[in-house]
Amino acid sequence: ELADPQYSEVVEKGAIISTDPEPGSRVLPDEIVTLTVSKGKERYAIPNIQGRTVEEAQTILGSLHLTVGEVTEAFSDKIPTGGVIKSSSHKVGDEVKRDTAVDLVVSKGPKPIDIENYAGSGAAAATAALEDAGFKVTRIEQFSETVASGTVISQSPNSGIGHKGDTITLTVSKGPERVA
């Protein structure tokens, strides 16, 4: 008779782990000998939990007999605040033992960027600096009697904290308006 198969770290899959009665025991004719067959090593694949909350990750990992280990935070432009960016200890698909702790990196949201004011600077240099910082730049041109052509008259927003992809609007001087 076969018992329910069991996991074994030492007996390969399909081989007999144990018998009941044990080997060397005397049995009567027609007495039932129960065999326990190995299912092999108990392993669980690390699931893709990117974008899930820590609570959702705990539920998913728990259903696979795994646990959440150390949780650290990092900035992410792609994963919303509180979402899992990745596991810092394992790759998706890695086969691990039961009760393995899976370390997680969780998003703190996009990295904040200080907004520098470029009013009075050359428009080309201001645009390049803002784009290098990660901002999108739009330009509005207007005539000015007091600000030289190609110079930033004003900037919106002109201070504070922004994030990659935010738009900064530069108002750039076209110089004085010429009248015929």
C-alpha cells in the first residue's frame, strides 16, 4: 500500500523514503506493508510580486510557504509609493526551500529634484540644465524692453521640489518689440 508521498532533502524523487513496518521487521502473510515515496526536495519558485504592496506580497509568499524578510526602500519612477520594486535576495523563478525569507525593496516614489531658478540666465543653458535634471521644459516667448533676447524672463515653478518628468515653463525674451 502507498502512503501519501512526502518531501525529502536526501531521498530522490520516486524512491522509497520509508516502509511500515520498517525494513528487517517480520510480517505475517497478507499483512500490509505501507511504502512512503519521495516527492523530492521541497522547493518553491519565487513569484513576480513587482508593484504589489508589502501586505499583498506577504499573502502571496505565505501561500507558497515563504516569508517576507528585510524590507528596504528606494526611489522609483516606475513603481508607485509602497509597491514592491524587486526582491533584493532572490530572482523571480528561483527555486527555494520552504520558509525562506524573501527580502524586498519597496518604492519611496519618484526621487525628488530641487528646482533651480534660471530667471536671468540664457534660455539654451537653462533648458539644458533643467532637462539634465530630469524635467520637461516648455518655452513661451514674449517681447521685453528690459530683458535681452534669448534670456529667461521668468520660470514656473521657480523653486521647491519636483520629480522626473515634471514640466517647467520658461518665459524667454524676444527682446524689445520693433515697430515699423
